[in-house]
Amino acid sequence: MRHTLVMRQPAAWWSGQWREGLPLGNGFTGALVYGGAVHEKILLNHARCWRETYQSELPDVSELLPEMRRRILAGDVPGADGLLARALTERGYAGQTGYPFPIADLRLETPVVEGFMHYRRALEMDSAQAFVEYDDAGHHYRRRAFVSSADDVLALELASDAELANVSVGLSVHLPDEVNSRGICLPEDEQVVSEGEYILYAARVDGEDFGAVARVMHGPGRVLVLCAVFPDGGRDERWDELKRRLAGLPMDYAALLERHLPAWRARLNRCQLRLDDSEFEPDALNERLLERAWDGQCPNALIERMWEYGRYLITAATAPGSLPCPLMGLWSGEYRAGWAFNMANINLEMIYWQALPARAPELMLPVFDYYDAMLPGMRENARRIFGCRGIVLSAVSAPGDGRTTCLAPHIVNWTGGAGWIAQLYYDYWLFTRDERFRDERLIPFLREVALFYEDFVIWQDDGWHVIPSVSPENRTRAYRDRGDVLPDGTQSAIDATMDIAIIKEVFTELLALGAQSGEAEAQRWRRMIEGAPAYQLNSEGGVREWNHPDFPDNEHHRHQSHVYPLFPGLECAREGAEKFRIAEVRRLRDGLDSQTSWGLMLMACAQARARDGESALRCLDLTARAMLMGNLFTVHNDWRGMGIGLEMGWAPFQIDANMGWTAAVLEMLVYSDAERLELLPALPERWHAGSVGPVAARCGVEVTICWRDGHAEAELCALRAARVRLTLGAEARELRMSAGERMSVEWDLAR
């Protein structure tokens, strides 16, 4: 990667400085570098430092489902919507979704003489290093830091031609900025111990310790700090363990960096993007790129930088053996932070859309580990809430046992979570063809999802219906054509397009895998596909969000779940795409004031899937203007009253749109399914020259593409024996490739 994020000021978000820190991480340990010249603060986190998850025995409320359905069919959605959720509470259920807790602040104090000048801070993504540089009283100060992918420690070095004897280093509890933290509750039993060159820190939440150990070395013109964290366990044992680990490492920044770089780059640099931009260099200031985006068009250099940043962030946020990347990655600076969990009604999925085409399939494994471990709890959700076999995956979750902890009706009533997550399992199989994964993880998970749907749908004549059916997190604009009479948050409906699509997808995938135990089971699965309600169209020819006359469309919403068959699904990715493209046009035209960063990224992906590169690029333009902070973190919504997107009193930091940006660009440049490969399907006019690759495809090949001024060349490499229908512009050809075979193609681009 060639881009460096460069800024001329430290983290500066008032009452929430952590939001603009420079993110470092190795999938386990996370750090945010604030960049203060004199008072440097580095927030330390760990992927497994979650607290305050409470799950009691789930009561059985399934006998209420028939009454809920009766009320919905009778036109009493307000009376039906909260039945199940309210009964859970009334019968004593008190689940709580946990939070990621900050571990500590590492502080470095450098005396001020005359005041800083020539300040810069930067994040070099290729090495995963943060830099802070400035001058004071004729002396130059330079700090650099990274979280090692080889040794799982934070290394921090301060170098200067000034005397550094008065520089101090400390560990302390992370003090929140008090904005948007829900009932701030600082950790208990804070303890700081100094032992020679070591500083030991620990605190406790929920009766469980967490903390850190720092080793500090002062030398001529240099201060070196190594710091390791622990998310759980007893403090005395953990302190001894981390001291031994730090003692075994060289107190040499360059040597530690040399150990880190091969491991980091092997994970990061598997896919590259280049977009020609003659105006901006790869180390251009973030603010210059953002200023140009504010003029109306996102410069190619910012498109490319954001693409690399999405790759950087997912590589830093998760790794095999760790947990999935949640909404704030490894970089939450709040206690009881709002929306810090794993959200499976689009956000978690969006975070991972880039991983497989960008050739990082191992990043998917924490997702599968996480949900496989929750299967017992998800079976309880299905049985005790809905009276069905199989599993129900709650949209909201934190590390725990899988039982639903969020009792909002729109979360309790949504049954599409397991099916959507199953798509990630199936996509992993398409890309990797890992037969052990197929047999031991994919098929068992899909069968659990299928069992639930076989029990849950309501058959009427030769077709089935989904009641209740939730299209996350939307509600009709005019229930039964009486105007918007549904109370806030009332989202139960009939036959949401997303539910229909997911159910068909699950049974289609099982049949494609040959997972049936016999012909009788195969016939049941085929009947489930054939019995699905048809997708209905609105007056403009776009697909409706709910396939029932009681529930007209509502375009003023951030979710666009009804385009699922186009994206992220593959059912209508090529045949039938136009009705979904029209649905997205309506949502952006009529509902621009209701959009979010991740909503725009879903739009970009869907428009790219429909071969509309200009509309996809517009979504990137809008996001760059309205929903990026100075460090290029995405926020949920604009906070400045500029009219692009949802207006809220605060702008939550969410990392999903950072990742969605990367996925959208990949979707614009390469489309694939199990049999087809299409190159540059949604190339916008402004991307007149560039390259991308290698990009992995579902059909068993990897492709690298270069294009310039209307002409393109590509090299294909078959990962296995493959039969591919290759589309290059208006031309399609059938290819047969043997494993390891390479092939070059070129074509002229239609403009």
C-alpha cells in the first residue's frame, strides 16, 4: 500500500478526542494515538475485553405467536408488534448486551519550552505505524508507534535532538469524555505499581481484572516504551506473564519493527488498487483531499486512500483466533458505548464483504467461530420465542451464548439473521472450496436455518408467507393506506422482500451443495423455493419492500433490505437486476435526508452490482462530503446540518462504512458468481486509468486488471479447474482453465 494519512493537527473532536485518533492494531490489541505534542495519550484496547453481558434463562413465550399473527392479519399491527418482547420482560427475562471496555491510557509527557511548530501526524498503512512530529525551541521531536503483528505489543519511540531526561511515562484508567457514554461507570480497584523499568496497571469490571504492563527505557535522545495488555485473568499472574514476555523482547524499535513488518504485510498487501490522479500524491494531507470532495467530486486519490484504509482497518481489527470486528473495531473510547456491539442486520456483514474478494479468507474465521459457539443459545431463541426447531440469530449480540439480549420488538421479531449470516458461510465456500469447512460448518449451519424456516412459515394453498416479517429497521409509510399511524419502532409486517429472498437462498444453497439426506428432503426444499411469494413491483417498476397491500413502501429510511436479491444476494445479480436498481434510485432520490454512511455504501454496492457505476460513485461522493472525520473514520451520519443524510443530535463512530467503501469499489471493478466473471462492470467515467488485483472470484480464478483511456488488459489465474463465462464489456466467452493456468485478455471499453 502506498498511502499515508497525513494531518496537521492532533485528535481534535471536542469532548471525544479518541474519535480522531490514529488506529493501530493486530487483530487482538488495539491502540488509538491521539497525537498531543506535550501530553500524548494512547488508548489501549483488546478484542476480548467485553464486560456487562448478562443472560438469564430464556422463558418460553412461543404460545403467543398465533395471537400475534392473528392480530397482524386482522390489521392490528400496533397490538401485535410488542407481544413477544413484552412477554419476555414480564416473565422475568433480563438479558443485557455487553460492551467493549477500554483497558487503559498510556501517557507520555514531554516538557514544553516555547510551544510546538511545524506539527504533523500520520498513519503509514503499509507499516501500520503512527507518527507525530513537531519542533519546539529549535529542537525536532519525532514519535512513532505500532502494534506488533509478530509480538503482540505496542512499541512507542520518542526521538529528539533535545534532552529527554524529563520525559515521563505512565499508565492510568481511561477517562471518558462523557459524551454519549451511557451512565459512565469507571472500572473499580484501579492499581498502578512501578517496579524499576516496569509500570504495572490493572482495574476490574464485573469482578474480572484487565490491565497492562509497560517497560520503559530512557537513552540519549531516545525513549522507548513497550506495552502489552491483558483482557481478563488475575492481575498478579498476568503481570508476571507480561513482564516475562516483555523481558524477552529486544529494547530496540527498529528490531521490533523488522519482526513486525513481514507478518503485517503478508496480511495486508494481497490486493492492490491504483487510480490515476495527477493532482494529489499518496501522502497528500487528508484535509486537502476532503476539501476537494466538498467541492462536489471525491478525487481519485481519496477514493484510493479510503479503499486502502478499509483494507487496513479490517486487517488491524480482527485475525484468526480473535473475535469478529464489531461496529467500533478495536477503537472504542467510551464506557457503555452506544452501538458498540455486533449488528447482524447489515453492519457486521458489510464489514466482511471485502475480505473474500481481497484474498483474505482467514479473516472470516472469527465470524464463524463466534456464531458456531452461539448455536445452543440460538436454538433456544427458536424454540422458546417462536416454538420452532432450528436457530434464530439475534441482530444484536456481544460475546456470550447466543440468547437474545436486546428486547426491542424489531430485534426480537426479526428472523432473517441466521439466514443472512449463512450467506457469509456459503460465500466462503464458493471462494475457497474448503471441503472440510463445507461438511463440518457450512452444511450443519444451513440445515439449522432451514429447520427453522420449515417450521416458521405459514402455508396457504401452494405458497407460504412470513408473519411476523421485519424489513430491518424500516416501517411502512402508510399502514393500510391510512397514513403513518404506526407508533415509532413498530416494524412487524407481512412478507418482507428480504425475508422471502433469504429463505429461498437458504434452500437453494442446500440443494446446490447436495446436502439432502434423501429425495424426500430434497422435495421439501424444492417446495420451499417454489412456494415463495413473488416479488411485487411499485408504480415505478421498482421492487417493493413488503409484498402485501397493507404495507406501502417507505423511502425515507437508511436501510434498503429489499434489494437483497441483487446485493448482497446473487439471485437477481444479473437477470432481473433492473427492478432493484430502480428501488435504489427511489431510495436515494426520495430518501436522501434519511441516509447514513453505511446506507450509502450499501447503495454503492447494489448500484455497482446493477452495472451503474456513476450512481455507485455518487454514493462515495456523498459520503466523502458528509460523513468522514479528519482521520477518515466514517460516522453514522452528518453532524453539521448539511442535509446529506439523517439528522441526529450526535454522530456515532461506526467502522462499517469504512469497510463498505472497499467492498463497493471492488464490486464496481469485478463481478463474480459460481460460474461467471465480469470485468469492469461498473467503471465510472472519472476512473479513466487504473489497476486492481489480484482479486479473487467465486468461480475459482484470480484476476488482475489494468486499464487506460478506453483500453483494458487482464490476467487470469485459475486456482482450481474452472469453467467460466467471462464477460468483457459487450462480449462474453466461455473459458475452461486447469488449475494453475494463466490467461491474458484485452478489450476496448465502451464509453
